[in-house]
Amino acid sequence: MYLYGLEFYMTFKDLGLAEPILKALQDEGYTKPTPIQEQAIPILLKRKDLLGVAQTGTGKTAAFGIPILHHLYEGISLSQNKRKVKALVVTPTRELAIQIGDSFTAYGRYTGLKSTVIFGGVKQGKQVNALKAGVDIIIATPGRLLDLMNQGYISFRDLDYVVLDEADQMLDMGFIHDIKKIIAKLPPKRQSLFFSATMPKSIVELSRKMLGEFERVTIKPEQATAEKVEQGVYFVSKSNKPKLLVHLLEKRPEDSVLVFSRTKHGANKIVKKLAQADIKSAAIHGNKSQTARQKALGAFKDGTLKVLVATDIAARGIDVDDLALVINFDLPNVSETYVHRIGRTGRANASGIAMSFCMAEERAYLKDIEKLIKQQVPRLGDHPYMDEASEQEPQPRKPNNRSSSRNQNQNRNRNRNRNRNSNKNRGRNDSNSSN
Ligand code: AMP
């Protein structure tokens, strides 16, 4: 906002938040609200329902966490000796639940409020004990939450706030029935928040069921990505992808790099190939145990592991402050997923780099992605593993005449020569292609 030629921006103080929360935000180093926070916090402080169309990486957690903490803090009654669950956040993955739990702990550290995280894949004892001791806020994945509700460990009689986070992902993961059962057990008088990165018809229907009169905030993916993340694509054949990955990683040994694979099997294969080149990495995906996933993620977050290979679902919860580079080893066949992936870097107000590998069969995916983000992903040009499959952009098909097939043959020969040369000169002529 400009006034008399000077730039003014909204601060957290302008939003009228309680002192202990402002102090915690200062500790976190947040100087100004992100766009989703600027728009959503005032709506939520007015106790309205909210439909947020936004992806992770926009500051979404604080956008819903801060107003909930503010309200709960303002309503704290000192005479209350046992805490009652007043806020529930439901989110698709364990990683995301843990991360949201950490955010609530951080933003609420001076409020005296207590939160706990509930997810499956581990024994329930610790979680049950935490519930018995009393909590104000529960952050949970749907399956275990429903399980503990059915066992009678959780009462939502005093619930005031419910947040459904990453709704599209929950539907993709088959949680729809669990979600409906959970919502059916919540008191009708409550403030409801619904977040989804995409809004297909099924999500619109679900949001209608859950929300009363609501306001909508949309943070467009292209705002979140195009402006902040430097993107680029390499055309490369399937068999050369691992070599190109090794080559790029060797050039940035100090950087934290998140590599995306479309499949679990593919992720394991990438880790193996990297190990053969003496590059340490770990994979996280649905077939890995909870402990293995947490261990890999912990090492990646504290910087001891530089390369993490993830599938889309496992990566949803990843939030690493200094993530320098995202590499799409495979291009996703759903364009929105690309936006999610590259949003892992360039978090909140930072910037980042995302590189994609595109083989011939993935060119249609690239086209769809470019349509969605309304821009062309810059071509990164030559690399040491060029071959005929990798180099040429598909040309519009011409009628089958002799001269065009002659051109194709000439091109093919040129590519072959170039491939031979570039392999010979590896390390010399590629230095500007991947920076
Ligand atoms: P989220 O979209 O909630 O996953 O948040 C993405 C990242 O942005 C997290 O690392 C947050 O700690 C960070 N973040 C959230 N709000 C702000 C802010 N106002 N200023 C700076 N960083 C923020």
C-alpha cells in the first residue's frame, strides 16, 4: 500500500492480535503477514467460516493457527482445571500433522495453551495419555482420529473450531468417508475452515457440507510459484535421467535438494543410483515405516542429509527452511501437483529453484503445466546427456514428404555428433546449463 509516496504494509500488530502471540511471531522472525494471512486473519477474527484456496508454502498454517490461538487465549478461564478440546485440525499426512503441531506450539508458546498431534502407524498409548492429560487443540490425521473417537478417548462437546486442511489430498487418499464421519460428530455451532489447493467438483460439494456462511480467500498458484521460484526444464531421455541427476547434485554438494519421483518404486531406484555415485540420499514414501520417514525427514531438516527423494503424498508435509532446489525427476501427470512440488522451495517470502526432467513421453504433461501456470517453463538447454530423444522440442507435424524426412535425418545425425562431443567434453560445456 502506498501513501504520499511511502510504502506501508500491514503488520501483525495491525491485525489486533494478543500480545503473547505477537511476541511468539517476533521470535519466529515473521515481520509481516503473507498475502493469505493478511486476507484470512481478519475474516477469522470476525468468527466467520472460511474457504481458503491455497497451497502449502503460502503461510497457510499461521493464517488459520494464529486466529484460533488468539480466540482461545482471549477466552482462557483460569478456573478451568481440566482442558477441553476446543479446536481440531484434520490434515492428510503424519508429516503435515507434526509440522502443523510444531507451528501451533511455536505460535502459542506464550499463551499457556496445549496442543497434541494424533496420527496412525505408531502405538496409540502416548497419544491417549496426552488426551487424558487434557489438551485445547488436536491436530490429527483422519484414520487414527476416528479410531480414538470411537474408543471414547475424545469428546468434541466443547469444540469451537474445526479446520480441514489439504482437502483435495484427503480425497485423493480415500479419506472422504472418515472425514464425513468425523464432521457428523462435531457440534453444529462452530467456526469451520476449509483449505484446499484445488477445487474440483467433489471438493466444492464437501465444502458446502461443512461450511455455513463463508468467505473465500484465493491465493493463486501462479502467484505462489511464478514470482518466487526460478524454474527450468531439461529434455532428457529416461535412461539418462539418473546420470543427469548425479551430474546436477555433484555440482551442488552443499545444497539441500528435494527430488520428486512419481512412484515409490522409482524413488527407491533413484536412491540406489545415487548411492552408486557415492551420493547419500534417502527416500520417503508410503511403503516406508513411520520411523524411517521421520528419521530421513529429521536428517534432511537439520542438514545432515542433503538429498531427499520423495513421492508426492509423502512430500506434502515437508517444510524445510533452506531448501535450495527441487528436482522433478519425473513430471507429474496432474499439473497442480507440479505447483505443489515447486512450492516446496521458495517458501513464504523466500525464493528458490525448481528444475524438471522431461522425457519424450512427458511432453504432454509439460504442456498442461504451462497452461496452468500460464507461462513457459524456461528450457535449460544443453547438458552432458543429450541424445536425440532429449534435444528436440516436438515440431508440428508436416505432411510426409521427402524433404522433411531428409531434415529429420540431418537433425538426427547432428544430435548424434553433438551427443558424442558433449559426452567427451563433459564438465566443460555444461557449466551454464544448470545453475
Ligand atoms: P505453510 O504454508 O503454513 O506451510 O508455511 C510455509 C512457511 O512459511 C513455513 O516455514 C512458515 O514458518 C513460514 N511463514 C509463515 N508465515 C510467515 C510470515 N508471515 N513471514 C515469514 N515466514 C512465514
